[in-house]
Amino acid sequence: MVRVDPTSFFGLIARLVLAGVFLQAGLPKVQDPVAFAVAIENYRIISGSWAMAGAIVLPWLEIVIGIGLLTPWLRRASACTMIGLLGVFIALHLLSWARGLDIDCGCFGESAGSPDYHWLILRNLALLITSIFVLRIALRNPRAPFRSE
Amino acid sequence: MLREFSIIALLTALGTAYSLISGLAPLPWAEPKLQAGEIRLADAQVLDVIWVDARSEAEYAAGHAPDALFYDQGDPAGSIADILERWLQAPRVIVIYCADAGCGTSRQIAEELRRDLPDAEIYSLKGGWSAWSE
């Protein structure tokens, strides 16, 4: 009989949610890197060729770690990378909020107009906590989500 | 874990290469062609234009085009009011520039300004501020 470990079950749900969010974030930006480069520039941290390079690489990284989270042999590094990215995103949103920038966050490729920084930061914090949860499970039991008895 | 990171880096690099080879993305270092709504520096300099600087305040303070107005992205309404005031005094071509060829802020601001000032002739500067130093 196969018994589903609750931690593993919630871990699977968390991985599916995170993978869905990162794939949804990466795919539209791969289709329109120029628009994403503009969104990156609006944060006023990098500009020009660096922003364009970031706009080409970052969506692919999001897609790869989104799929990686569902792949047992890429799960730990994907979760680590996701935690790092979400930390950077939260820092960028806090910085933009502090500087009073009225910019499109560029998170999912679409133009959403003025940002709601409370929501953006809370959402990314929730995703960050979920990623840490996934990483903890992956480190404890890297390859077997289900336990047989 | 190092092997996992290497595989992620490799797959990301492959995706990036696909974007560049398939033409989905322009080469970051490529010389962009003159796009709709852009103007070359040489053409702008022969006109008596209103320069609008869309870079950061620190970059503006370090150097800017003659009599350029600073476009504060934290206060777009105030910046547009300043541009409108300058334009109403003597209607002429408005040229917006940002950091360099790859930046898109000037194009975005030009589009916004065209909506607010439909009668004005508005361009973004090809090459941005880096065109001045070439």
C-alpha cells in the first residue's frame, strides 16, 4: 500500500504552484524581451545593453527553474535559485517603493500600470516562504516524494 | 548540488541562444536601426529642439544636453507639466533621451507624451546620451 506523506503531498502542491508561477512569468517575457527590457530599465538600476541582456536571460532562467522544481534531480538547485531570485525581486520592489517610482513591475510580461507594492511584496514573500519549504523537503528527501510501506 | 546548478546554467544558456538565433530577441550589443519615432543626434542638433533627459537625477546632474529638462519618473505629471510649459512658450520638436542605444525609457516616455501633447512633434534620441560622447 502506498501511503502519502502529508509533508510530501504539500511539498508537491507547493512545487506545482511555484512551477506554474515561474512558467507563467517566464513564457510571455521570452516572447517580448524588448518590452521586458523597458520594465527592467524602469527600476533605474541598470540600463541599455545590460537591461536587454537581463531581459533575454532572466525569463529563460525562470522557465528552467520552474521546470527544474518538478524534476527530482534539479529540485534543490532550482529551489535555491528561486529563493535567490525572489529575494532580489523583493529588494527591488522595496527599493522602488522607497524611491517613489510609479512603474510597471514587469513580473508577468504584461503592462499592469501603477504597482501595488504591498501586494507585490506580500506575494513574493509568500512565494519565498513556499520556496524555502520546498528546499527543506528536497534537502531532507531529494528524490522520493512518496513512501512505500 | 554543483552539478544541478551547472545543468540549470546550461539550459538557461541554451534558451538564451535560442532567443538570439531565432530572432526573438535582438543582440544586446547590436546597433539598433532607426525605429519609428526615433531621431539621430545629428538631425536633432540642427533643429532647435526641447531636450528631455529621462536618465537618473545623478546622471542628469553629471551632464546633460543644453537646457535639457529632467524627466522625473517619480513625478511624471510634474515633468510633463514642465515640458508643456516650455513647449507652449515656443512650440518646437521635443527629443527625449535615456542612457544609451539599448534603453527603452525614452521611447516609452515619448509615447506617453504623444498622448498628452498630440500637436507636438516628439522623438526619442537614437543611441541615447551615449550618442553625445561618441
